[in-house]
Amino acid sequence: MLHNDVPEGYMKDAQGRLVPLEMVKEIDKLRDELVRKLVTTARQTAEILAAFKTSALSEIQSFCDLSAAEYGKELGGTKGNVQLTSYDGRFRVDRSVSEYLDFDERLQVAKELIDQCLQEWSSDSRPELKLLVNDAFQVDRKGNVNTKRILSLRKFEIEDPRWQRAMQAINDSLTVSGSRTYLRLYERIGGSDQWRQIPLDIAAV
């Protein structure tokens, strides 16, 4: 079980060395057996959950297509959030789609325009604006910028043409790099208007 081509009569240690079974303590054998058993079960459970998600999302989309067909419409793909509730209002299924946003090379153009503005406004610009700009363009350890911080700069109503061009460059530089679909199931708590999520995450059980 989960042994990778280890010769019979041996166990492989953490350094990759083959150790004869008679030299391995019994408690180490039992620990190894327990861990491998649990990992095997966990992998099987993960496969079941993955199959459930795939099947559930397919059924949800089929239902959405059926519902749209009643009005002579066809839905364009599976993009979008959907909330389905049982007839008695006790159960709810949510499908939500989150997109991952990235910036292309035009973000650097925006940064240069903003820097020009800040240098010229140095005497009378608000300190908090400088701080927000500097924080927005900070990169993490992987070299990625914080999308929300950069987009938050657009809330400032600044009339300077360079700032306006910078905001337009930020908008134009946005690209959707991918998306992820989430499936969440809920049950109503008693007769209240509150919902309890049915946990499919082992940490939440």
C-alpha cells in the first residue's frame, strides 16, 4: 500500500535508504502502516468528492439549460453564479464562479504616469494617496501585485489628464487569466432565515 518499488523485506527511510525489516522498530512499522492506510482512504475520499463536484456542476448546468428552454432561450456557457433552493426552502445549492485577474505590460505605463503625478504634486498631494500608491504596486514574494489594491486607485476622482490616462491604462491592462467554480450546499437552521453550510472540507467537519 503506497510503497514505491521497495524490495520485499525492506522499508525505505526518509533519506531514501533501504532498511531491512528486522532493523525497523515495531512502533515505526505500525506508524507507517497507519499513515499509509489513512492517506489511501483520504485519496479515495478526494476522488469521490471530485467526482461529486463534477457530477453536481453538470446537473446544475443541465437544470439551468432546461429552465432557460422554457422561455425559448439558450444559456451561453456555464459562466455565472446560480442559486437553487428546494421547494420547501430547507436546502440551497450555490454555484459561484471566481475569475483570476492579471495585468499586462500596460500596468507599468500606469505606474510611470502615476509617478509623474506624485512627483509634481509632492508639495500639496495627500500623504495617504502616496502611501496607497506605493502599497498598491508592492509585489509579493512571487513577484505578483495585489489586484484589489491597484483597482482601488480608481476610486480617486483626480482630474489630472496623466492620472486619467493611468487609470485607463490600468483598466486596459486587466486580463482574465483563469477562473474557478465553487460548489456550496446549505441547510436552513430550524425555522430561521439563517443557513448552515454542509461541510465538504475535512477541516470544517
